Amino acid sequence: MIAILMLCLFSSNDSFSQNQQSKFEQDIASLISSKPKQYTRIDSIFKPYLRDSVKIKTLINKASSINYPEAESYGLNALGALYRNISHYQQSIEAHKKAKTLADISDNTELKVVSLNNIGVAYRRMDLVKPALDFHTKALDISRSVDHPSATISYNIAVSQNSIGNIYLILEQYDLALKQFEKSLEIEKKAGNRLGLAINYQNIGYAYEAQGEFGNALRNYKLSLEYNEQINSNLGRVICYNSIGQVYIKQLKYLDAKVIIEKALDKALHINDQFYIAASYINLGWVQKELGDLSASEDNLKEGLKVAKQYNLNSSIVEADKHLSELYYKTKDYQLSLDHYKASVTIEKTINNDRNLRYVNDVIIQYENEAKNKEIKALADENLIVKSKLERNQKIFWYSMLALAIIVGILVSLYRHRQLQQEKQILTLEQDMLRSQMNPHFIFNSLNSIKLYIINNEKENAVYYLNKFSKLIRKILVASSEKEISLEDELDTMQLYMNIENIRFSNEIDFEIKIDDNINTANIKVPSLVLQPFLENALWHGLSSKKDDKRITLRVYRKQDDFVSISITDNGIGRQEAEKINRDKLLKRKSVGIAITKARLANFSKGYTNDYRIAIEDLYDDNRKAKGTKVIVEIPTRSSVLQTA
């Protein structure tokens, strides 16, 4: 009887397996025959098989054999996601990059955006902030360029915004991070995407936890857990269990924390996600340390550290080393405690080094400025409409008056308009000049550089450069209120500017100012802060990519009585090589400093008989190899002032 039952059971399983295989073959045949190009159409057919690597590879091979790049790209993205979920990040990135290439070949915007975001997620899981941000930013650029975004594009905008929110978390800008997550959350609510809702509530909880608002953090973590339960996501459960457990530890609810973290570890081992296996072991070791179970704590922390090192999970390595340091301190094994503390600090520096933060901040500032520019443009368009209506109404009103009144009114209006335009142009130039000198990027990096001296206990350097920085800011603020200053003051300000910028180059730049004996800089007037953009170009385009022997020479001399000549010479890589490097960058930084300076010089020169002149010379050695750039600015002086009655 038992044998008969077993035979029936095996027959039933075989029948189910055959039916399942038959259904898969039918779906593949349907997909291959119809060849849909839209991501949602492909996904609606193949979605049930996304956890089966064999079936995904079957799709990839069949799509490749019939030259169906859309399905092959979809399959490679699905395969990359599987690799990522078992912490095989390099294989994941390779699959997603192949998917991106196929999306380019088929010119499929949806698949391009999906591939770019997937690459960014894999890099972010590896704690590689810079490439992660590059790919998420590129995905967001493409998505925003679509006039009527599909559901897939809208979802990926939410993914990109969520990633930018995570970057704000790195910078500890929690309020800004919450704004990004709320934007992403709105998109997910409209789409009814429960996975996206789970992810965003999890991130919002993390931001609140970092601010010490544990009640709000728990509420959002539990909301995230509810959505993960609805979609039956074990990965989501693991993430939420660990997050809730960490909050319980911080609330000193150690037993509650231990129970839920053990559940997280059990499910992490079940799904074989090494990232969260490492995190769960470390969290379990943490709570055991707090409970006084030091032996078990040591075992679990070591196991978490082992997994983290095996898969290059830098954040987890840092956490494990920190907790092991505290544990060994408790056991009075001070040497081991010190070793693990040093190890954690070393790895942490590689994650949050100054260059990463500066790079991330550049991109964030760029996007904030773009958003503000769009708002300004919208307001300007609205103002133009209002202005147009007002002018039309004025014309109707004046047409009812006497002809003489109309002519007088028009002449007065035109005269006043011309005056306002001139005043507006001057004001705009001065405001643009001030923004270019005191932009958040420059201030952030200057203060961050001084902060490093304080962290490294280099008090004298910190005080010295802080004093220089305060003097520079004061001079910039004073200069911004004046249309022209003495050349002497301008040179002093540029010396301060170069002192501050030189911190970021480890004081490798040899900056020198040479003034000919026949020049009295106190009696020569120039537009305020007119030389800074040229020095900035020399620094960042000429010298930033050069390894050593970095020099900038500023020389003041006179070739003609009516002009003072100022040359700025660097021994950098030259304009041609600098342009090549800029073209290769994924994110290109646009500078308008030179354009603003030319406009200000043109306005300054209106009071003189002669106009300003700017010449740029490329310098070469005997072998015609670029050895730097020389900029010559010729500014009219008082001897050429226009004579007025």
C-alpha cells in the first residue's frame, strides 16, 4: 500500500514538473514569436521565471540566436539581479553592462535605464559610491529626458531618486535624504508598487534612526515589513528584521533584539545572500555582547567578519571590527582591541574619504542647481506672459489718449527700459561673479580640508588656514559690493585664494606673483575678482591631472601706456589634453566663470577709449609636446579714460 502511495506521489511530481516545463516552453515560444519591445510586455510573460537561473539562461541563448536584443537584455538584467542577491557582484555588473550594450543597440530607452540603475545598485552594495552615483545619475538623466514616461521609466526615476537619497545619508544630510525618499514614495504609491514602497519606508526609517528618532524609525521599518510580507519577500524580511533589531538594541531591549535578529540570520542563510548573512551575524554578535554572552558574541562577530572579508563588504567589515574592538576591551585583551579598532578606521577611510565626499557633493550640487534653474526658467516664462499682457493693456489705454501723449509715453518707457536693462545686466554680472567665487562646492571643500587638519590634530595648520579662509571670504564679500578695486587688493585676494586651493593639492603647487618695477598696483583699478576664473582654470584643467612639478606664475607688466598686462602661466597638461579628459568624463562640469569675466571686462571697458583684450597661448617644448598654457589679460588703465565735458 505504501509503495503504491509513493508511486502515485512520484508520478504526481513528475506530472507537475512536466506541466511546468511545458508552460515555460509555451511562454518562451510566445515571446519569441511576438518579439515585443516594451519592457512591461516582456516582463508580463517571463516574470514567473525570474528566480530560475536555468530558465533565464535559456531565454538569453534563444534571444541571442534569433537576434532579439530586447529579450536578451531583459534576461541579462534578470541574471545580474540573481548574481547580486548571492553577493557575486562582479558577475552581476558584467551581466548588466552586457544588457546595457544590447539596449543601446536596440535603442530601447527603458532597458537602458533599467540596466544603468542595476549597475548602480551592484556598485552601491560594494560600497563603491562614485561609480554607483555615476550610473544612477546617468539613468536619471535619460529618464528625465522622456516627455511621456512609461510606468517602467517612472519606476526607475523613483529608483534613482531613492539612490540619491542614500547618498545624502552618506553625507549625513538626513532632512535632504528624507525629501528624496518622499519624492520616490509618491511615485511608488501612484504606481501601486509594493516592493518600491517597502524599500522607501525602510530608507525613511534608516534616516530617522540616524537622527535618534527611534519611534519614527520603528514605525517605518514595520510598514516596510508589512509590504514585504504582502509580496512574500524573504530578502525584505531579513532587511527589516535586522533594522528593527538594531533599534531595539539602541533602546536597550536586548532580548527582543536577539529574537528578531536570530530570525533575520535564519532567513538570510536560507536565501544565501552573503551581504545580509554577514550583517545578521554581526548584529547577533552585537546584541550578545550587550547581554554579556561574550564567547558567543566573539564567535558570531568573527563569522560575520569572515563572510564580509570574503565578499569585500567594506561596511560590514568596519562594523564587525568596531564591535570586536569593544568586546576585547571588555575582556581586557587590549592589544586585540586596538588591532580591530585600527582595522575599522583604515577601512572606514577608504569608504568615506575626502575625495568620495567631494565627488558626491559635486553631483548633488549640480542636480540642486539644475532643479533651481528649471524653477527660475518657469518663473521667467510666467513673468514674460504677465509682462506681455501688461504691455498690451498699456497700449490699448494709451491709444485712447492724444497722439502726443502716446509718443511721450513710449519714449519715456523706452528710455526707462534701457536704463533698467543696463542696471539689470550689471547687477546680474556682479551676482554671477559672487556665486562663482562663493559656490557651495568651493566652501564645502575648503572647510572639509581644514577639518582634516583638525581631525589629524594639526592645530597650527588648521588655525593658519582657517585664518586665511576667513580673510578670503571677507575680501570676496567686500569686493562683491564694489565694481572696481585696486590691482594691489586684487592680487592680495588671489594670493589668499591660491593658499586655500593649495590645501586640496597637498601644497604641491608653486604659486608666484611677479610685478615689474614700473608698475604701481595701488593706483591701477580693475574689476573685482577678475583673475580668479583664470587661476581656477589653470588649477583644475591644467594641473589637477598632473602628478608633480606644478607651477603657476602670475606676472604684472606693461607693454603699452594705455594698458596693464597680466599673464597667468601654468606648466600643466595643456588645453588639448584637458579637453580630451573632460570628454571622457561621465559627468561634465560646465563652467561659466570665463564668460562672466569677459562680460564684466566689457562693461568695465565702456568707461575707456580702449577695450580689454584676452589672449590664450598653448606652450610647447622643442618636441612640440604640450608644456602648459599662458593666458594674457590686457586691461585699459586711467590714462585712457574717456574725456567728458
